[in-house]
Amino acid sequence: MSTYLMQRGGMWHYRRRVPGDFAHLDPRPFITQSTKIKVRHDPRGVKAALIAERINVETERYLAGVLQGDHAAAKARYDDAVRRVRALGLNWVGLGVLSDDSQIVELQRHVAALTKEIAIGRANPSMAATYAPQVAAVLGAVAPATMRISEMPAAFEELKEIASSNKSPAQKKKWKAFRERSVKYFIEAIGEDKDLSAVGHDDVRTYVDWWKAGIKAGKWTAGYANKDFGSLGGMYKKLRKHNRWDHLDQRLFDDIMIEQPKVQNKEEKRKWPAFSTEFIQTKLLADGAFDKLNAQARRAFFVMIETGMRPEEVVNLRRGHICRDHNIPHLEVKAEDREVKTANSIRDIPLVGVSLAAVDAALADLREDEDRLFPNYYDNASGWSATVGKHLRVNKLKETGRHVPYSIRHSFKTRLRKYMLDRNGYRGDELLDLMMGHDQGKEDYGEIDLEQKLEWTLDMMFKEWPRNL
């Protein structure tokens, strides 16, 4: 039986006490409603309980709506107070801060701005109420209200509208989902969708402890948690600065990163290990290894083997990016319809071996009216990774449990580094960064000409690959 059921006049009724937090918004001590089920027809209250649960869902919606309306009114009062204070050339300062001994000068400035109101109030006390909003604003007696935690992602997205204008639809969706997830977890951890003004250090500690409990239970890693902290803290600081919410604690989310265990070896440090050269040649490039995978996903994977491109760079290739008739066949990675990861991502990559053969096969099957080389995965690198990852797992093509499709990019860099060290004794990473499209984060060493890139990739490429591409 539902906990909200009671009998009255031979009928089952829904009855729930109005929560204390809502007492100022709904004066009723209880919310009651008839289920319209007679007790004699449902003596155990089975049917009535189902109706009571539906009524309770509606009640929850009602209470949430009432609270939202109260918050909107509180925010309107606070925004009005801030406008009044700033019109006087002052900053809004809460009464609790103004009353502190260290703020005596600031308090004097605020009181001085009320000379007219104080004089009128003394001369004619009946007029005091007229100036109450002004006095309350200047003395910081209006409760601050900014936005609810749940409103942060949308406000931040609007703030970043221009900065994110180069992102593709998929990139924007991922970017937005990441921030919405951070907010969702924060609310879940502290148990309430508060106004930012009401969020304190105790809430943040609860949030961190919530993550630590999940890490200990094996649900996620410290690195995963720290990304979430960075996302939430970044939104908070940007919105605070943009809206001039000076009363919010700027350092609220500072110094909360969870220290991770020290890495014991290089393989552990690398998130996704590289496939070994032998495994690529004998397993991944063996005849029939990818025959069960659809042609577009298969060819995109083969393109990565001799180019080291990122999955999002491969699946977003267009006809215009393929310079097949050039004296050196190559691909042009461009920032078209999407945001590239770094400035060095924009680069030319020679086509050799299985990658050249895969591009030719894709072009041969492409409809004349289709510009995208892999239309099924265009702007959907995550979908491609999931499809290829499943194929590797099901067909036992994972060298270890930690290998993923992205590992083939790491393999290209590992092979290139070994080649350059063996042939030229080169030990630096500057040229590798340029080939891979990494951000150098230091002096710009210029570009590597296509002829040089071709020489390297021809020398190190795999000499055999599947007949079926």
C-alpha cells in the first residue's frame, strides 16, 4: 500500500504533508486528493495505491514548479538590487560582509549613498517604505540569487557561442554533454539543485567525497573525476566573472583534484597502448581479418595504419581533401565544418601502402553525388570507434585488453620514432609532433616538406596487406 493513502468517508485519498522547505510557498499543512476509489471496492488499497503514486508524481512536479517560480522571483529581486547599486557607482556587497569590521570604509561609502533616503525617512516615516528597495539594495540586505546549478550548462553554452562556432554538430553535442554530466553528478552528490549563491565549501567537500567513494568502488578513475572537477569549476569561474557575481567565492572549486597513483611503467602511463609492428602485419593485415566489418569502417581503419591520423580526421575526409593526381598522392587535413584539435592538425600526409589502397577502394565505391569519403561515419568518430572496437574484440584482434582502434595511431608514431632513430639517430619529438599533428607547445620549427614525409613513410610502410579492402 502507498504511504500516501488514507481512508476518508469510505473513499481512498492521497495525503502528503507539504515539505518544510515549501511552507512559505504553500500554506496548506497537507496536500490531499481523492483517488475516487471506494474502500469497499478495494479493501487492500491495491488499485488506489497505483492512482496515489500517479498523483504523487504530479505533486512532485507541482512542488518543483512552485520552487522554480520562487527562485525566479528571488533572482528578479537580486538583479534589481544589483542594478540599483551599480547605478550609484558602487559594487553590490552583502550585508554580512558590509557589517564586518574590516569593511568600515566600504560601509561608509554605501551609507553615504543613502543620504537622501535617510533624510526623507526621518522627516516623514510614512515615506520610508517607498525607499525600502533602494535601502535594502545599497546595504546588501537582499538575498543574493544567481542561477541554479542545473542552469549552468545552458548559460555557459551561450557564453561560449562564438568560441565554439567552429565545432561540428557532433563536437558541440559532445562538448555540451560533458558539461551537463558534470552538473548532473554535482546535484546528485549534494542532493539539491541549489542557487550558486547557496553553494559552499561543505557542498564541494561532499562532491569530492562522492567521487572518492565511486573511485574506491571501481566505478571510475581519479583522472575521470578530475576532468569533471575541471569542467564544473571552469563553468563556475567563467559565469561568475561574466556576470560580475563578486559575492561568489572565486576559489570555491580550487585545489580539489584527486591525486592519482604513481605510474609504475610506461605502458601503464599510456592510456591506449600501441599495437606491435608484428601484430599489425600478422593479425590486422592478414587476409580476411576485417572481411566481416563493413567496408567504410574497414577502410577508415586501414587509412589510419600508414597515416597515423586521428579517427575524427579520417571519418571527416572529403573528395577535396584527397590529392590523388598529385605527383605525391596525399591527404589534406583541414578545418572544414569542425574544430581541429591543434593548429598543427592542419597538415598534408602522404598516401602509401594499405592506406593509399584503402582510399582508392573508397573512391571507387563512392557515388558521384557524394562528397564524403565515409558518409556513414561522417562527424561520428565515436560511432566508428565503437563499431571497429567491437569487431576487434569479437574477432580476437586486440593484442591486449587495453588495445582500442585509436591504438593504431600510437603504433604509427612508435614506428616512426623507431625508424627515425635507427636511420638518422634522431631523438627529438619536434618532427614527430608535426607529422602527428600534435601541439608542440614550444618554438615553431616550421613544416616538413611532403617529399621528406614520403621518404619516411615509404621506407617504414608495411609491404603486404589484405586483398579485400
